[in-house]
Amino acid sequence: MNEHDTLPYHLDPLPDEAAIAHARALAARLRERRTCRWFSDAPVPRAVIEAAIDAAGSAPSGANHQPWHFAVVSSPAIKRAIREAAEAEERRFYGVDSDDPKAGAEWLAALGPLGTDADKPFLETAPWLIVVFAQRKGGIEEDGQTQNYYVNESVGIACGLLLATLHEAGVATLTHTPSPMGFLRKVCGRPEWEKPVMIIVAGRPAPDATVPAYALRKKPLTQIASWL
Ligand code: IYR
């Protein structure tokens, strides 16, 4: 293949009725996704995680540089190290040992309905932690120098595809964002030009898992879309 070659692109059109039915079916399926904060230690096959990352890697990206890396953690020792470092940051964030939470009053109030706190047992309980890194530099060859473009947008889309694929496979997920999360680079042995973006926790919900009712409040289509 030469860099400037083109190839034909065909996408079989669906009849309108089928297109609408397919789109609605997938939307209904994705509507069932919940952020899960209570995981069991039940195993999930590695092949499921591999397929989800494969789906993520199909995302569109700036200049097709694919500026993402997924460090997949199942080692109990590494999961423990991540939990310990994350909880230390979260204790500062939530002000567990002080009267001066880093989060500030407004942020803490916004999190109130979600019921989150500094304890993150799921970082050890869940079978898989997918630590997502954004490559600020590197290009398609990952040389660590070439400029990358629209990195946040590209990685965000990839994470969306990953979450959708795991949900389709019946795997529960949590997008966890310890703050700050620079420690993840060291724990996962990633280079300095990569920025940790989030941890996607993946596994089976605990038998007594709950979700906050507030999280079910979704903005309706009439509010999130305008038609011009
Ligand atoms: N990183 C913290 C806080 C947190 C922040 C937001 I914005 C959330 O939507 C959820 C949590 C934590 O994980 O608890």
C-alpha cells in the first residue's frame, strides 16, 4: 500500500424501516447501560476485553494517528497499587482527613446524588481495569515526537465504543477518574508523552449492586437536539 492510495468504500444501504428499527434497537440497548460502582469478583473472559479494545481501536481519530493506549490490568498486585494511590488522591479530593476538600463545596454538592466517596474497593474487586492513555505525541508510528491532533476528541470516541461493546457483551463498566491521575503513568510503565485519561473498570455487577436514581434522569431528545 502507498500512503496516497484510495480504495472503494461500500456500505449496504438498509431499507428505511430496517434502518429505523436497527437504530432504535441499539439505542434501547445502550439506554440500559448503567455506571456500576459495585462489582463482584466474577471473571470476564480476556477475549471480551480484547474485542472491546479492538472496537475502540476502530474509532475515527485526528489524522488517523490513533492516539490511544489501553493498559489492561488484572494483576492483583497492580490493582492494589492503583487502588491505594487512587484512594490517597480521593481522600484529599473529598477532604476525608481535613476540612479543606480539594473538590470544593459546589463540586461535592454536585456529586451528592451519586453517592460517591473516597473508598474505591472496585479497583481491586473487578476483574479488569482498563487504564486509558492519550498520546499527546507519537503519530501512527508511536515515535513519541510526531504531533497528534484532536487527541481528547479521538480518545473520547474510542472510550465510547469500548463502553458500548462491553455493555453489548453484558459486562458492567465504570468510568473512574481519580484526580489527579498522573500516578497511573508510572504504575502502568507508560512514557511521559502519554496522559492518563480514565480507568474503565469492567466486570460483573455485585449481586446487591444498586445505581443512584439520579443517574436514571436523562435529558429527553427534545432537549438535547435541535433541528435546523
Ligand atoms: N474522582 C472522584 C470524583 C468524581 C467526580 C465526578 I465529575 C464524577 O462524575 C464522579 C466522581 C471519584 O471517583 O469519586
